[in-house]
Amino acid sequence: MARRTRDDWTGVALRALAEGGVAAVAVEPLAARLGATKGSAYWHFPNREALLTATLERWEREHTEAVIELVESVSEPLERLRLLFGTVLEDVRHSAVELAMLAAKDDPAVAPVLARVTGRRIGYLEEMFTLLGFEPDVAHRRAVLAYSVYLGQAQLLASSPGLVAGRRALLEETLRVVLSRG
């Protein structure tokens, strides 16, 4: 039996979270998926809550900070926004963890991470809208609107993917709406 790392555990827990929500992050079924013992989990994490917290922090790094880093590699704000939306809506599996977290928003491990990530994402969008010439109050409203569109599209992609045909056209229409000055 191969020795499992912290990263192995958070990786399998992230997949379980996406597939079955917060309740699916349970040591015994995760150990079975990894072909590991429960003791391996407890070697890396003192308890299930620590595993869940580490998993949520990994999701935050990979699906917020890494995406922002990618988007920052583009210099023009409009192209950043286009890349951001294209990246986050590219694959429904990327949104599955967030949708699971929203469903468990009152969980004591989930709530602070969800609040931090939501604030970071809206703040980043607000910066982009400011760079695009919107006044601060308008930039904030556009950021909230853009993030709401993302969440709605993620939910539709997860529940009714047939309704979200023509993603490129939908992306362009979303940008047209959130960037309109009228």
C-alpha cells in the first residue's frame, strides 16, 4: 500500500465534496477511494474537520488565487474579464465545489472560507471594472452582478446543461450587459 500524502487526501476530499457535498468528506469512504487506511488520514489531519478545512483552503488556492494569477498575466482589463469568465465557466466540475459549499453555507468550516472567497472574487471583479473606467459604486454593483451571473450559470450548467448552449455567445452577451454604460 502506497504512503498517502496530505495532498492525496485533500485531492480525494475535493472530488468527494464536488460529487456529494460537505457530508461526503468523511474519512472512511475517502480512505476506501484512496486504497488507504483511516490511520493515514489521521496521520495528516487530527480529525475530519481539519481535513475539510484543508480541502476548502486548497479549493480556495486552486479556484480563486490561481485563477486570479492566470488572469493577471493578461494586461488589458477587458481581455482579463473575458479570460476570467471563459476560465470559470469552461468546465462545470470547477463550479461543483462552490455549489456544494453554497448548499452548506451555514457549516462552521464552510462559512468563513465561502465568505472570504466571495469577498475576494467580488473585490477582484470590482478592481477590473474600475480599471475599465467605472466609478467605484458602479464598479461594485457590476462586480456583484457579474459574480451573480457566474453563480447562476454555474447552477444551470450543473442542473440543466442543455439550457446553456452556445457558451461563447453567452459569454459575449454577459460581457456586453455588464459593460454597458446606458
